[in-house]
Amino acid sequence: MNAGFLPRWQSKWMLVPRLVAALPLLILGAKHFVDPDHFENILVASRLPMVNVTLLAAPTTECAAGLLLFIGLMGRVGGLLGVATMAPAIYSTVIINGMDNEAAQNLGLSEVPFVPPLPVPVIVLLCSLLVMIVGPGGCSVDGAMRKVPAPLASEPGEGPPKKPLTD
């Protein structure tokens, strides 16, 4: 069985979008764990709800998505988690890039928090979406666990070779 609709030889190339999505997810998720104050400033500046819940849920989801995509285990689930974390990241990036220092100070922040350029979350979202639709590919744990079907016999009555009868 192949990964989604791609022939088996093409499915090896799904390693590229998996890694393109996994590495930023792992790096940004770890950064959000290590520096929660900066991440909280991003959440406040973008006016996302439930900041206290998101401070723990978003980095956990980012790291889980990155790890699943990196090794290719439950790749479609990792892709779904990647899409789920990058959609609000794109929203936050657009809001914060259009913000000036005066607007940030009105929200109680000293300055506009730094966010990665807009192409980063967009590319991660698109690669995660591709993995979610197509599958993780042949170079993955999921691909290694797939069973290869046994070759079919060339003639209808032909089967495995029979042992000679001996007395």
C-alpha cells in the first residue's frame, strides 16, 4: 500500500515537507517552553483568548506535532496538530506585524513582541497540510510499519512449490 495517492517511489519525497514542518515546530515549541514571558507577550499582543491555557497547550502541541512529523509516526495526526498550531500563529503574525509601539503599550506591553516572518508559519502550515492529506511517505515509521503484499502467483492454479513425497 502506498502513502495516500502517490506511487511508492514518489512517497519517499514526503520526507522533505515533513522535515520542513517538523523542525520549526520543534524549535519554536521549545523556545515557547523556555521563554514563556515572550510567548505570553505574543498572545496578549494578538488578543488571543485563554492566555494561561494557551501558554502550556500551544508549546506542548507544537512539540508533539514536530516530533510526530520528524519521525513519521502517526504522520497525519502530526500534520493535523501542525495545522492546528499554525493557523493561530499566522493570525498572530499578521496582527503583530501591523502593530506599532503605541498599540502595544495600550495593551500593557513595553514594545511589540518579535514574531517570525509571515512565510514561516505559512510554509509550516502548508507542509503540515500536505502531510495530513498525502501521508508521511515511505521514509517514516509509518512507512516502515506498512505491510508489503505478497506477490501474486503467475498462474491461477500455481502456488508455492510442493515437497516431494517420500516414504
